Amino acid sequence: MRKYLFFMLIIVSVLSISACNNKDKKAGELPEFVEVELTINPEKGNVNEPIVFEAKVTQGDENVEDADEVTFEIWRAHDEKHEKIKVEHTENGSYRLEKSFHQEGTYYIISHVTARDMHNMPKKEFVIGTASEPEDPSESKDSMNMEGH
């Protein structure tokens, strides 16, 4: 009888721990996708004046302040060299970078966000001074294509 009670106590303990970890999730339900809203302010900047890049990371209604990694990849159209800058959390799920550019032209940014076992990488175009010839999306050499993402 004692072995039976001990065995039941273990089962009840395991089930209660498991129930606490599920936090109202239904069996088999997938977590909500990690969303990234990438903003550039201003989208048309001037040489040697700061531009603010911000990745607002959320999952459902929750701000994601614990991303594993947030990196901004920035390059001028048709340049082989891509600058990758690791960005830290600032506040309320926002990861922010302020940067100036010394050359006019059309530029691109990809925010590589890895959080909660998911990866999201929105891409945007912006202009410094006078726009240069943009890249053809079908011939893009951004890290998505170079690294096999």
C-alpha cells in the first residue's frame, strides 16, 4: 500500500509541474510567431546626419525583451561589403541603433532577430541624400542568400 501511495504522489507531482509549465496552452498549440516591426527615421536622410533604426519585437501582445540576438545588417546598393551591428534591448521590446552615413545612395537594412526559438528578418530600403540605382531583388546578395537562410 505504501508503494502505491508513493507512486501516486510522484505521478500527481509530475502532472502538477507539467500543468504549471503549460500556462493555459492547449495540447498541441503552437506558440505565437515572433513579430518584428522594423522602422527607419527618417527614411530619407542626409549625409553625416544620424538615422535611427528600430526593431520592435513582439510575440502576441507581449514585448520581447529577452531576444537571443538582434543584429542589423546594413549595406549600400550593389556593395559587396555588408556591415553587421549587434544591437541590445533598449526598452519595451525595442532594439535601437543610431548611425550616420558618409556616402549618398540607396541603402538596405535587414534586422536579424532570433528570439524564443524563432528567427525573423525583415528588410527595408532607405536613402541617404540622392538615391543611387537600387538592387534588383532577384539578384540580391544579402545574407539571406549568401548564408543559405
